[in-house]
Amino acid sequence: KGLLVLVLIVCSAIIVLLQNHSYYVDLSIHQRFKASPELKALLNDHNAPIKITIFSSRELLDDLNISEINYWLGSLSANITIEQINPIKFPQKSDHYDITTDGIFVIESNSKRIDIDLIELILKNSDFSIETLQNYLLQVILNIVNHSSKSLLFVHTSPNSILTDERPLGLSYFAHILENNHIDITETNVQNLANIEA
């Protein structure tokens, strides 16, 4: 009987602790969405706090299966603070940020601000998932901390764009993979190469 009481006390303490402190654990088999040590070091070395305000109702995040995104964001760095505000219940806070709709992420640091419209992101990505949002948020966070991303120049002989071509011989899927890995890619025709070098 004493052991049962001890187990209940320990379980209660764990529940209270988890309710008061956000924590994210990547339990996926390959841990594909776990932040790399290099990324964490980069964000921890940033000389200013990074504030992320999520203007969204809990229902919207639940409907989109992305309600755990704030735990993931909090796991990236101790420099990141997250606040979730329901724009309908707290219109005065939304007005302060000039937010008029549900589903807006506001990322701020060093007097810079970038907004992400969740609905717009979904409309641009027919295969939207939490991974899509994670990639996009990382791109914006790296941008706001002035991290210079790698860039790639793709030179080809076609007179038309290959990186936006969705046909079998096009490379739109390749371009999408690079963008999701925070690599800027541009393309040019060999005839235009002389202009770029100049």
C-alpha cells in the first residue's frame, strides 16, 4: 500500500512538472526532426533573444496536427521564447501586433520581425505537414539571426527554366529538396554565364 502511494506521488509530480515546463522529445525511429548540435549551437550563440508569438487558436493547431510545434521550437535553443495567443480571445494583443487572422507566427529578434501566415503556407504546399512547417520556420529563424545560407548555381544549356519544370526531366523536386535544407539555388543558361561572371 505504501508503494502504491509513492508511485502515485511520483506520477503526480511528473504530470505537474510536464504541465509547467514544455519539453520536446523526438521519438521517431531515425530522429529526422531532431535539431542538430550545430543548429542548436548557432541559435544559442545568437546575441539576442528570439521571440516567437503564435497567434492561433488551439483548435486550429489540433485540426492541422501541429499542436506540438511549440514544444519543438522550445527545444531548439534556450534563446527562444514562445507565447501562444488566441487572437479571438485576446484581440487587444492581436491589435498590438496588427494581426487580424488566426494562424500567424511572428518571429522577432534584434528589432527584426518576420510573419508566417499558416493558411497561406498550406495553400502553397498541397502536401502540408508538420515537417513542412518545421522547415519553413527554420528558414525564417536562420534568416532572422542573419545566418548566411549556402548557395548553389546550376548552369545548363536549356533556354527555359529546369528548376521549376515539373515534367519528368525537370528538376523542380530537386530544387524543393535543396530549399527544404536551407540551400539557395539559382539557375542560368550557359549563354548567360558570362554576364554573371562579369
